[in-house]
Amino acid sequence: MEGTKDQVYQQEEQGMHKSKKNNIPPFKGILLVIVLFAGIFIFRNLQNKSISGPNLNPSETSKSTEENSIEVQNPSGGANSGNSDLGVLTVMITASNYQFNPSTFTVSPGQEVNLIIKDDNGTHALVFDNLDIGTGQLMSGNEEALNFTAPKTPGRYTFHCPVDGHQGLGMVGTMIVQ
């Protein structure tokens, strides 16, 4: 009967070794879940961000792309003469995830502009770099309208979000006057 006990003991020992090899220790399982969630979080945040290299300045990151710019035609259909006869141009810009959408829009010199900034996510603002035009800080879900006359001098007028380093993260845009 002793031979039988030894066999049973050996089988139990082998079974214990097998179960130890197949079980993942709790701390490794928790670490795996944390790494998985961190990867998903990083991927989702990078999906909507514009990534720029360290040597790019904001004017290079705000170049117009077809999907992120808007060019508005003269509402009367005639040639742009650069006066207030053009009517008021309304442009809606959404601020979220460290970007403006659209990030570029085109107006005529001297045209009246109604720029509506809607904050979709977080705290943002919109301030033109060389013009005395800008919003206060907006919270998610709020919007503010800026009513102004476009400069009479054609050119590119940049704007950015002045909130806590958002400009450095690519939250910049351009108003093209032409």
C-alpha cells in the first residue's frame, strides 16, 4: 500500500506544479491591465492630435490642409473689393484636443467677421497674435462670438490658444486676408 501512497503523493506534487505554472500571479495580472489601459489612453489621445517635431515653429504647424481649412467666397458673388459692402462673414471654429477646426480660414480685406468659437473639450481660448482680438477662457460646451473688421492689409494673421502651453502643443491657426 506504501507504493500506492507514494504514487498518489507524486501525482499530487505533479498536479501542484502544473497548476502553479498555469496561474498568473495577481500582481502580474494587475500590471498587465494597467499597461493595457495606459496604451489605450495614449493611443486615443494621440489619434486627434497634430504631432510636430521640436524644430517646427507655430507658423509651420498651421499650414492649411484641405480638411482643416475653410475658404469663404464673397456672398454677393462679385469680386472682393476690400470694403464693408461684402457683408458679414460668419465662421464657426471648434476648439478641442489641442486644435482648432478649421485651423485656417480666408476673408477679404476690410470685411466684417463674426467669428464664433465653440469649446468642445476642456478649457480653451482664441487670441490673435498681432491683433487686439481674442476671447476669454471658455469651458467645455461654451461658445463666444468675436465681431471685428478684418485687416485691410492682405496677409496671414496667426491665432493661438493661450491656455497653459496649448500653443506649444499645436493649438494654432491662421486667418488669411486676401
